Amino acid sequence: MRSRFSAYATQQYQYILDTYAQSQRDTLSVKELQQSDKETTWLRLQIVNCPDDHTVEFKAYSKFQNQFNLLHEISIFTLENQHWMYKEGELLADTGQVKLNRNDQCLCGSGKKYKKCCI
Ligand SMILES: [Zn+2]
């Protein structure tokens, strides 16, 4: 899970494709992944809950065209050849644009207030 987030953050789309479950790998390409992630900067990953071996609930923050976004997802992994592969995800209701106030701590991880940072 963390390694896939890191791969998104550093644009290693081949790794992302390689860690999809077989059924998904057959229908995706590195190019498609690249295209869908274009201009997005991944900032921060927060693991919310791991109820069992193959389920991870997480919040991932990203920035796209000066707008912060939250991806809140429950991901299901499946074991293939002793590796955990990403099978599918369910988006939770608060996924979408994040509204920040000027005095809120910036989401980019700088530790500064939003008004003095990415605003
Ligand atoms: Zn910032």
C-alpha cells in the first residue's frame, strides 16, 4: 500500500501496473496510468484502518492545478504468487476537493500556514 503511494508520488507507473491484480493488469497500461495521473502531485498518505490482511482504508492527499484533493478509499488486495496485489477500491463520501482556510496548516507538509505557502 505504502509502496504504491510512493510509486505514484515518484511517477513509477510500471510498478503501479505490476502491483495490480492480474484481472486489472490485463486491461491497463503504463500509458493510461500516466495519463490519468497527469499534473497531479501526491503529497501525503494516512493509513486509517487495516481491519484484516487484505483490506486497507487510507486517505491520500494530492494537489492538482493549485487545488488540494482527498482520496479516501478502502482498498482490497489479493494474494498472487505470495505478493499482495491491488484488486479494487471503494471511494468514501469525503473524496474530492479539500477546502482550506488561510490559517490552516498547509496540506503539502511544509508545516507552514496555507496563506504563507501554497495559496
Ligand atoms: Zn504548501
